[in-house]
Amino acid sequence: MSSIAVLIRQPLLAGFGATLALGLVACSASNDEPATSVVVPKAAESKMKQEALHEEVDANASYAPQPAAVAGALEARKAMPQSMPMIAPAPLADSAAFGYQDVYREQYQKIESSPVQAVAQQPVSTFSIDVDTGAYANVRRFLNDGSLPPKDAVRLEELVNYFPYAYPKPEGDVPFSVATELATTPWNPETRLLRVAIKAADLSAAELPPANLVFLVDVSGSMDRREGLPMVQSTLKLLVDQLRPQDRVALVTYAGNASVALESTSGSEKAKIRAAIDQLSAGGSTAGESGIQLAYQEAQKGLLKDGINRILLATDGDFNVGISDFETLKQLAADKRKTGVSLTTLGFGTDNYNEQLMEQLADAGDGNYAYIDNLREARKVLVDQLSSTLAVVAKDVKIQVEFNPAEVSEYRLLGYENRALKREDFSNDKVDAGEIGAGHTVTALYEVVPVGAKGWLEPLRYAQIKEQGKAGEIAWLRLRYKAPEGGASKLVERPINKGEATPIANASDDLRFAAAVAAFAQQLKDAKYTGNFGLADSAKLARGAKGEDPFGLRGEFVQLVELAQSLQTPQNVQVRAD
């Protein structure tokens, strides 16, 4: 008698659309026979998912989590027998009989954490700004589905920058403010955590300039799933509700080939735009490159000299017809940004999701990247943060920090690994960098070792450190940016004073919460530098720093950390020394 492994996809978090794979193994008379996996036929699963989509989320509701549902999920997880394995869907050899084969092939950029730098040898750190948040929503999707995310799916800066912070508003001619804060590092009392905080000037939706938008929608076969095209349609209709008469929208689709589903239409004709979106259906291969080319052509037809010109690409990134080479597609987006049209990517789907392409296309196309795992996230990106998503207040923003070797011996930048720039790139206006949207907050964190404290590096026998810089300054901060319309870059610079580093318990809520998120991101990747500071410590630090949390985002984060803690395998659990 063969053993049978049955995979059951059942709701885990009400309102989260999460699922948990539970393995139920029937005992057999013989342990030598292989188990057989049973999967739900694709057609039936797709139909069930389509019917459940609009029951799951009220698009007008807050995207705060449901505490009772999350607590119930945690208790259910804890109650599971420890011997019960988490079983991933396994394709059957004869799965063609069901009409599909579910093969996991998500793609992520492999990123190594930023190395420790000795100030005596490398005093200057330079990188491009980043306001993407897609990694956080994608990590949330994995945790809500009952598994830890792949390490390469975790980009620390995108997790930290997902949350709004109460940074000071800009004053004067500079379109953003810059502030710094220094505190003891929660996971290492020998080091200090330096926060560089940026807050962009805000605009209300009514203040936005006229928008020339192109919705570019993937309608290939891989989008024929509940979290694919149906989610895209619901997401885009949220944005349609925000359109004004002076805004215009065109709809371009691609599968085996690209076509214009709706010519550029005034935002006053909302019913016509919604009808065009509702008529979309998925099927066929994925000619993503031809879709991008056609979308830029449509955007050029309605180009607004002093307005917003942007393509919103909604796809799982699974291109398989025409140009599909990663570097070629990136170069295409980089070339097209010179036309004055930017590219925002909205990621959807699972299993075959090409996250690397989505994040890098947005970067090359002077846009931003978000992952839509539910309609609450869609509402956050395209309604509550519409100004940040569409309107740019500063472009090609670069940060450079020069550390004073008389005060700091070592440092490491937390995150921004794929945004690193050469030192000489900072003053080179031909080198592209990131954009800051209206109202965006941007956070960069450094862990620094004061002179005399124990660091990560062994001291050099023949090192000769010459004191430089003014007394009391730990670093000199420089930022370069261009106006949205381009032109020569402008320089902002200021010292970062030493002062007395605040104990982490006395630091601002914003710094403590950002530190908790940064610790969590490191714990999901490798916990190389966080020592005995475990997930329980991250949750405790974040819980005490929630402050005002009008949308429940910080509360949701605490619950996600607790979910991650429950999903840890015994060999990964960190035991506190105390």
C-alpha cells in the first residue's frame, strides 16, 4: 500500500489571503514505497480563487491587520505537532492530466550584505537613494503563506522604508529635509546606530500636475490565477477612482503579442476605463518586451511637457517571447527614460514571479517598485500614497558619508547593496541614481564603531591614522540631487556631530522602530552581525516603538515577526545567553 501525501491549501489569516500547506501523511504497511502527492486541478483552483477575491478584501477598508485572525493563526501554528513537516507543492509526473504543472521558479537577485569597512582605508560611503517597498510586501506574502522567505528576497532598505516616519518637513528651496540621530545599537552595545533621515515635500492628490498614464497589463497565461489578472484589475480600478478630468489613461496589454485595449481616455470617463479593464482575460505566452515598446509609444502620443508621464507595468515578470534577457530589458528601460516617460512596476503572482526583473526595471526606468499581495497594499500604493507613487520632487539623489577616523574606526551600511556607487560617481551628473516622490520618507542606517570600542576587524600592526576633521564630528554628510525637470545637480552638505549617543531605550520611536525592522531583515538573511539578538527581541523593540500607528502597519509588523518566529526550524532558533 502506497503512502499518500495530501496537500491542503486552507485559509490561514482572514483578510490576509494567506494559505498554509499542511502535510497529512497516511501510515502505510511498508515504509519503502514512495509517497504520492495530490494537487488540486488548476482549473478548479483558479475558479475558487476568482470567486474568493472580492469576498476577501473590502477595497475601501483600512489595510490594518485583523489582530484576532493573526493571533488565531499563531495559535494554530503553535498547536501543530512539531513532527509535522511543512510540505511544498510537488509537481506530479503525470500532472498534465490536470492541465498544468506547478513548478516553483521565482527569481531573485543574489545580494551579499555590505562588508565592514575600516575608516582608515575606506572613509567614504556612497550610494543611490531608494524608495522601493516591494520587498516588504513580498516577504509578508511568504510569511502569511506559512513559510520563511528566500534570503535573497529580503532587501533591508525596502523593509525599513516601507513605513512612514515623522521626520521634519523641508524648509527653504531644498525639496527635502535631512536629519540624523545616533543611538546605541540594540544588538551590539559596542557600536552605534547612525540614522540618516530624509523627508520629501508633500503634495496632495489635488495638487498633482496633470497625468499622462499608460496601464501596461500582462494578460498571458501565467496571470490566469486569483493573485494574477483579477488582482491587477481590482488594483487598477482603485487608481481609476482617483483620476481627475485633466488626467488621461491608455491601456496596453500583452500576451503572445501587444495591443492597445484602450486609447488615451480622459479621467472623467471612469466607466469607460473600468469597462476596458473588466474585459481583460488571460491566456497565451508573454511578449513583455513588445508590450513595453508599445506602452512607450502610447505615452509619447500624449506626452505632457509639465505633467506626469508614467507607465504602470502590472505583471509577474515572466517574459518568454521576444527579448527576455535581463540586461537587455534593463537597458531598454534606461534608454526609454530619456524620452521623459518613467516606469513604475507593480508585481503580482507567485511561484513564477521574477522579482529581480521587476525591481531592476523600475530602477532603470526612473520609477518605483511595489509588490501587490492584497488589495490593502494596492490601496496603500495607489490611493493613500498616490502622490509619492506618481510625482517626483527630486531625481538622481545620491548620498555620500565621509567618516572621521579620529572618532570612528569601522562602519557598515545596512542595506542598499545594489544601490552602491563609486566614490567618483557622486559628482558625476551622468551617473543615474534614485528618485524621491512627493511625501516620501527615506531612511539609511549605518552601524559604526567608535574609536577605542571593539569592532569586527583585527587591528593592523602598521596602521597610521592621522586625525582629521573637526573635533566632535563623526562624519560629513553630502547629498546631490537634480530638479524633476533635470539640469545640473545641486549639493547639500552638513556635519554629523558626535554628541553623546543616546541609549537605544531613550531614542526616538522612529529610530527604535527602524532598528527593529533592520534587525528583523538581518535575522531573515543570515543574522551575521546581530549576535544573540533574536526575533523575540526585534518584536519587543518594535512593539515598544509603535507610537502613532494610524494604518496599523507597525502593529502588523510585530505580528509578522511573531509569525517568522513560529516558522523557525529548531536549528535556526537563536537561544539567548541570559
